[in-house]
Amino acid sequence: MSQTITQTEYRDVLSRMDQVVAKVDELATLMREYFVAANANSLPDGIKPITKDDEWFWSEEWQKKEREADEAEARGDFVEFDNPKDAIAYLQS
């Protein structure tokens, strides 16, 4: 048996899902920070803790942009260039 919902209810569900995703991202950030702090002296070879200089990359805002870029790449929504001159010309057009 299927149930019909209104557009308002649908938007509410999407909004709540966005809130859940934001909380999961926040929790992942906290867990990563805890892991680094708790294991800074026992990280596997080649793995280094996140430094103050690298914190920007792990911010929620930047990670959102990284996910958007990954999604765009998966859709094929990007342009490749053979050299920097062509890339600059594209950006200026």
C-alpha cells in the first residue's frame, strides 16, 4: 500500500534529511579530530595527524565542495585542457 504526501511534507522530509547529513558530517569531523588527538603517537607509518595548516581542508564547508566536485566529475560535468593557456582562455570566454 503506497502513501501519498504533499509537496510541503516532501520538502520537510528533504529538509530533515539535509539536517541529518549535516549532523553526520559534524560527527565525522569530531571523530576524526578525536582519533587524531588520541592516536597522534600511534598512527600507522605514512599517516600524519591533521595539522593546523591543513584544518581548512577538513572543514565542513570545504568537504562539501569536495563532494560537489566529486559528483560533478562522476557526471562528466568538467572540462579538460591540454595546457594552462587553453584553461585561461576558457575562463576568460
